[in-house]
Amino acid sequence: MNNDQIQFSFELFPPRTPAGAEKLPAVVSALAAARPAFFSVTYGAGGSEQQGTYETVMQVVESTGIEAAPHLTCVGSSRSGIAATLQRYRDGGIRRIVALRGDLPATATSTQAPGEFRYANELVSFIRELHGDHFSLEVAAYPEMHPQATGPDVDFDNFRRKVDAGANGAVTQYFYNADAYFDFVDRCQQAQIAVPVVPGIMPITNHAQLTRFSAACGAEIPRWIRLRLERYQDDREALLDFGLDVVTRLCRTLLENDAPGLHFYSLNQSEPTLRLWRNLDLPLPIAAP
Ligand code: FAD
């Protein structure tokens, strides 16, 4: 493992309550001390958090001087709406975007997706069409398969479409089975897909929340982890210790086997992510002159 080369990043969401907004600057400042390569800020499909994403991205850049990448979902959007959002980011000095489809409304299928985009590869092509290489584009990857895909091969082909459309890199859905990630990377090598695929890391801090997220996004919680989490439901300290241990081991395994970096889903909390980061003993990157 060559720690100097590791690129790690922290994901935030735009605060949804006044209390969340008040807390966020301290969270960002604590995470910034670890000098990530960038922060990313999620974007609510359907428009609810679009302004919040812009404001959070700008606040992060202003307060830390560290790059911030907005997530941009295309489902339900028009080409003109996406074009206006892109221009606003470009005018604000943004150079990196996480380009996504977003989740469909519960009743829709892909072919009935509302708006002028159906899939993330169309968004990637559109951004390249309008802005050439101005933005570095990250896309989503699913080592355990996207929950709506009809099969792993089809899903992988669809991942390849995003890379062919011009993605510079990918961040994965979280997983707790490192072999799923290694298998995905092997398939990339076989398909001569050379972009970095950075594992998404979800700290384990809350059993009910993790179960809910995992059911929605198709991430598997291995039986042995699930059983232990159930056992520690009423013992928060034991659950945190167990979660930290499991995810630290996962991160070490990934880094020791050449994962190009780690993307932490911070859920707007600094401590679970920083505990992991400290456990991994990663050196601070050299500060830019
Ligand atoms: P796509 O790559 O378009 O894939 C969606 C589905 O369609 C897959 O099943 C795929 O196999 C299939 N497919 C793709 N292309 C084609 C094609 N050309 N023809 C036929 N089928 C196709 N959601 C948010 O709302 N906001 C966020 O900020 C957000 N951030 C995320 C960050 C990461 C790192 C990840 C992994 C996910 C994030 N999501 C976010 C969730 C994401 O929006 C959902 O998983 C969504 O359902 C799929 O988005 P995608 O970009 O992967 O879609």
C-alpha cells in the first residue's frame, strides 16, 4: 500500500433543518483537517435540495479552500435546466461533478422516467457536449449490482456506457464484502476500463438506519455483521466499537489490494469518519505550496 497516492474524499448532504445547518460548519472544519482531495455534496432528485447543494458546495469551498464536487442527478430534468445548473457551477469555479441519474419516482420504470434524460450516461454525454473537458466527472458504480438492473452483466455494460461517454472516475455504492469490489475491478480490467473506481465507505453507527439504507440501495449486510448489530442494538458503545472494527478492516483490505482511494459517506457527522481515518493511520497529504 502506498499511502502517499491514496485519494480520499468525504460526502456531505445539504442540511435539511436549521439545527443541521448550524452544526455543518464545525463538521466540515473537523473533516477538512484530514485534508481530503475533495468533498462531495449530494443532490436530491426531484428538486428539493438543489439550492441547498449549491449553497453547501460554495460554503465548503469558501470555508476550507478544498475542492467541492456537487452531485447532479438528471432524472426529471430538462436539458435547459441542467445546462443552467452546469453554467452556474462553472461560473462559481467548480471543476468536478458527480453525475448521476437519481432515483426514479416509486411508480416509474426507466422507460417512463420523467424529464429529458433516462440514464446517467446521457447526462455525462450532455456535460461533455456543453463543456468539453472543463469538469472532471465521477459516476456511480455498483459492485453488488444496481437494485433495478436486470442482471450483473447488463449493469456492468451500463457502467461501461458512462465511462465511454466520458466519465473520469467512479465512486461505488457502499458494500461490506470486499470481494464484490475486487470482482468489479477485475471486470473493469478485463473490459479495459482504466478509470479509477473508488470504494464508497459507509461507517457503521446505527443499526436501524443502516438496515433501511441497505434495503433501499441494494447493499448487502452480511449475515454475520447483521447478527452482531442486532445483538448490540441496545448497547451503543459496543455497536460503535464493532462497526469501527469491521469497517477499518474493510478499508485496510481495500487499500492493501490497491484501491485507488476511499470515499467516506460521512452523513454530516465528523467523528465516525475521522475515527476510521485515524485508525487507518493515513498520512496527511503534503499541503499545496
Ligand atoms: P444509471 O447509471 O443511469 O443506472 C440506473 C439503472 O439503469 C441501472 O440499473 C442501470 O443498469 C440501468 N441503465 C443505465 N444505463 C442504461 C441504458 N443506457 N439502457 C438501459 N439501462 C440502463 N441519488 C441522488 O438522488 N442524489 C445523490 O446525490 C446521489 N449520490 C450518489 C452517489 C453515489 C456514489 C452513488 C453510488 C449513488 C448516489 N445516488 C444519489 C443514488 C443514485 O442516484 C441511484 O442509485 C440511482 O437509482 C441510479 O443512479 P445512476 O447514476 O447509477 O444511474
